[in-house]
Amino acid sequence: MLASRLLSILMLLQARGRVSARELAAEFEVSVRTIHRDIDQLSAAGIPVYADRGRTGGFALMDGYRTKLTGLSQPEAEALFLAGLPGPAEQLGLADVLSAARLKLLAALPAQVQPSAERIAQRFHLDPAPWFHASDPQPQLQTVARAVWNAKVLKLHYRPAGESEARARKLAALGLVLKAGVWYLVAQSGRAIRTYSVANIRDAEITDESFQRPKGFDLAAHWADAARKYERGVYRGYADVRLSPRGLALLELLGPYVTAAARETATPDRADWIRCRIPIESLRHGVHELIRLKEEVEVLGPAELRRELIATLVGLTRHHRGLPR
């Protein structure tokens, strides 16, 4: 455990530069006194670590010192090669850079680890796009990525989904997230941090204006919290339904959130059917989704949903009546 922590401290200092004792203690969940002892052991082993005192002080490596990758274990090397996603890297304009980095990493690895690391790329391929969806062209993605990387403000026009006009915006580009094959920009506008679909961005331009990232902002934590709030907020209504056994199985077409809600509220009904309450986004969306279950579902309420469903089915019947078989 000690040897692993010492190596991790060394890598952290090499990656971040100056790091305070308190930050290291919080990172490794040990006391500040333990960190000081670890630094003493690194120095005794010949690692050129020095300390700066004061409020902005901390530990750092001497300029020019770099450790080698010979400490990589076989599973660690395999994980690094698995992390190289060719699709997203190509969309970001980094395919050549990623390829060069993989070659350099491979050359730096111990000889006994190299064959195993290469096998990972030959045996695993990650395709983040959902079925029946090719990766959408993202003409503004590389511009947005450069703004994120350089902490620059973006000037752009953004067209929200369902709207016909794009509006001018100035955004502090905090990060990019790839979710189910779709790129999202997390950006700050005023004091608010919002999410924007990169596919809906028009005419993006990087300005010379820099910005300070919000103190303590963590992209992964922010995205996880925002995703939970979105999933909870998107379903603003409900439907009371009867489902046949096959209808319950078909409910998976509506997504895991709906399926879980149905199972949690299910009560037995006649002829092996069940009654349950499922979430819907709106009346129109609820009709669209429930029609997918065909005769395996009966909508019990609310009354507005039943009326909307009946009107839709009547309209479909009139449209198709009299058509040749």
C-alpha cells in the first residue's frame, strides 16, 4: 500500500506540478503528517522533491525531472490502450495525435508488457453511437473543443431543439461530454452553468477572452448531477394503464425508467394482466409511446390522455380507411 501511494504521489506531482500537503492528504485519504513522511521517503530514494512554504506553497518536482513508464503493470497498460476511443478522437480532430501517443506509449512500455497491451486494441472496439444512428456530423465540434481546452469564451448561434431560429450567445466553455453518441457542451452563461447540444451550435467562433473556471468545478460530478435532474424532470405526467404479460415485456421499448416505475406500482388484474402507473413526458409523447404497445395495453387515465389517444387512433383509422389491401 505504501509503495503504491508513493508511486501515485510521484505521478501526481509530475502531472499537476505543485500540490499542497493538504491536497495530497485529501487525495489519498491519509493525514498531512503521513504525506510529509511519504515525501521524506521519496527524497531519500533520490526523487528530487522540494517544498515551497506559504499560502500558495506545496510540493513539486525539480524542473526537467520526468519518471519513466517502466512502473506500469500489465493491467494498467491494457487499460490505457482500451481508453483510446478512435471514434470520438477522430471527431475531435485528434486521431493522428492519439495514434502517435499510442506508439510512444508502446515504445516506453517494458518488452514483456507490449504484446498484451497491443492485444487490447485488437480484441476490443468501443462504438458509442446507438443502433440505427451513425455519428452525426459535428462541424463546430473541433472549434468548441479548442475553446474548452484553452479556457476561451465562445461566440456562437444556438438553436434549441424544437425551435426554428438560432440565437446569439457568449459562453465560457467548461467541458465536453459524449453521451450515447451525442456531444454536449457544458458552459457558463452569466452565473448559470447549462448544457448545449453541439449539433445545435451554429457559427462557433473562439474569442480572445479568457475566463476563470468556477472554483471546485468538477465536470464529471456536474454531469452526473445534471443527468439525474434531467431524467427526473423530463417526465412531467403519468398514465394509469392495464398491461398484458406481453405488454409488460414490451414496456422495455419505453426505456428502463418507465419499466422500473411499472414494476414498482404493479398490482394484479384479471386474466394475468396488471395495473400500474407509468411516467410520461406529455400527453402527445404519452400517446406516441403507448401506441407502440398496440393491443397489449389499455389506458385507464387520466381522461385527457384517453381522449388524445382515441382521437389519434380515430384519425389513423380515417386516414387508412378505403386503402387497398
